[in-house]
Amino acid sequence: MLAVALPTVWLSGVGAAAQDQSQQAGQAAEQTLVWTADNSYTEYKSVPITATAGPATIVFETNESTGNTFGMTHTLTFDVSSPGYNHDVNVNILASPFDTSGGRHEVQVNLTPGTYRYYCMIPGHAGMVGELVVTSAGPTDTTPPQVSASVSGEKDADGNYVGSAAVTVSATDDESGVDTVEYALDGGAFQAYTAPVPVSQVGEHTLRYRAADKAGNTSEVRSVTFTVVAPQPKDTTPPTVSAAVAGTKNADGDYVDSATVTITATDAESGVDTVEYSVDGQPFASYTKALVVDQLGAHTVRYRATDKAGNTSAVATTTFTVVMAPPPARTPLTVTASARCVGTSAYVAVTAVNDGDVPATVTLTTSYGSTTVADVAPGKRAYQSFNARAKQVAAGEVTVTGTSIIDGEKVTTPYEAAHNAISCG
């Protein structure tokens, strides 16, 4: 690196197309072309891409305002020997933030149609190179092509490309038409783009791209960044799958009225793709929610799962039996009712016999009153005759409830019995 240097400027025109240098210096330039440099030794900070033939002011600046904080020395040198380029302008500007011009220099030149190549002559700065395309003056295509790039390939959950990626560059130009498309991968030199660029090296990548039209207009350099990751080891392990049966069981372990089968599958690698089941030998079907089996009898549910890599688990089974619910417990009573006369008064008599094996509390209810008899022993009865306080009663019904403790549960059972009509005088 050169920390401090005095500016050196060479400017000359070659051939009949160039003007005398003193005449150029006094001529009012029609365009200004600016190059800047910073701390980088691999590229200029900013450069012009195109210009129009004719007088031009070339400005080269490298100082703190352009990002050169290291005091680095650069040159702007026009190539006058490489085949395929214009050689009629000889510019070699050596600039440093510490020179007498503060790192900013101007020269007047006369450009002719064609392409100029420029570069930095400082050793180790070989990456600082580019091209200036000069078009003829007058009405012409001055719009660069539209250029874009897209990346394709298999992505993982993080958006990285698995194994490889391909970058497709597209360019359009509605005026003179696209002439060339170029790309540069990961800081490499630009090269002609002819087909999608495959990238398989693992890591982060940046592909720069640009296009030029047939009038010499070159688009700005654009870029796309992406990451390629190594493929994961192939998943060869099937999912783990299990089933759980739930419901109300009786003393024999059978499910009363219905059973619910829930199937669960997990896969730690590619993930579960499908879960299937079969009930009692039926074809396998897709499992989406818990199965409710309410048909009485013995049942077998088979089940399996497949992961996203195509591995299928062995078929597993679960068996169970569904039985009918037993009739609800009752407090058994034999209930009778009848109307009778006692003199000229009508009565309704109610009798309830305890037909069970345990004592019962019996409540006798009529339209003329109610009574409760506690602890009626098995085989015994509760009785009550209710005075209607009238000479007659119409036919009707009485209600009797029996309450007992059966298998540790309090059970209350209602009964109804009809009685006859009667008239007592």
C-alpha cells in the first residue's frame, strides 16, 4: 500500500480522432464521468458504465469523503494496448488522500464510440478493473436492459437450498435489444451467461449479474445471495405408532356401550406423513380423528404410519370388547292402591311391599296427603290409608318412591298405581 504520493496525470489523444491536448483542456466538456475509490483494493467504489462520444471531464477522487480512511493510493489508468478496446485516450491518474489535490483530480478527454478498459496499476489492486462503453452522440438508445435473477432448487425449512441451487438470469431491452448477459460468482470475474448457473458448494454465495444492449448501455450490477447446505442423511427409520383405548369399563374390563381408540404417531427425522387404521379386517383407511366403536362384541383395530421419506411402520393391533350397559339399579317395590268407604267417608289406601334384598325408605303420595316410612325391611310393607274428607273420590293415581343403598350407591325408583272411584252415601 502507498500511503502518500504526489499526483501524476497523463492525458493524450492518439490518431486523427483525438484533438490537441491544449484544445481539449480549454474546451467545455459536455459530460462528466466520475470514478471514486475507498479502502478496497478489489474494486472501485463507483464507476460510470456508459458515456457519449465527444468531450468529457474525467474526475477521479479517493479521500475520506469517498471512504478512503486508510490513506490508500490508487490509480485510474486507461488501457492502451489490450486488443478489442479503444486506445485513443491515454489517462493515468495517481491519487492519494494526502496529495496536493486532496485526492481529487480532473482531466479533459475526447471519447470516441467503442469500449475503453480501465484499471488500477498499484500492485495487488488487480481486481480494480472495468469497462466504459461509449456510444455515438445524437438520438439513440440510452436505456440499459432490465435484468433479474431467480434461484431455484429444493429448500429446507430455513429457506436454504439442499444439495445445490441453480441461478437463472433474465434480461430484456425494448429498444436496441440485449447484446450480452454476464455474471460473476462469489467475487470471481464476470463471464458470459449462457445457461442457468449451477452452484453445489456448501455455504453462502453471492452471484452478481449485468446485461448490455446493442447500443452499448450496460445495466447496473445487481446481485442475489443464497445458501447451499448439505443434504441430510436419508431417513430409513419408520415412525413410532401407538394406540390407546378409552371408555367406561365394567368389572371384567370390557367397555360399556362404546370404546374410543386414539392413535398417535411420531417421527424424529422426516416427520409423519400418513396414519392409517383398519377395524375388524376392513381395508385400511386414513386416520384423522379418534375412532368411536359402539358395536357390541370383540373388536380388533390394526394401525400403521408412514413418514415423509416413505418408511412405513409394522402393523400393530389393539383388541377390546364392547358390551351392553347393565340395566340401571332399582329399588323393587310392589305397589297397590284402592279406594274404600269408612262409614260415609271415602279413603284411598296405598300399600308398597319391599321386594328387594336391603331395607328401603318408602314415600307414599296421593292427592289427599303423603307419608314416608323408613327402613322397610325386605319382604315387609309400607301402608297408609288417606282420608279424602269427602263422601266420594274419582278414579286416579298414587305415586310411590323407594330409596335404598345398592352396591354402595343410593338408588331411588318411582312407581305409580291406579285406584278406583268410590261413593260413600
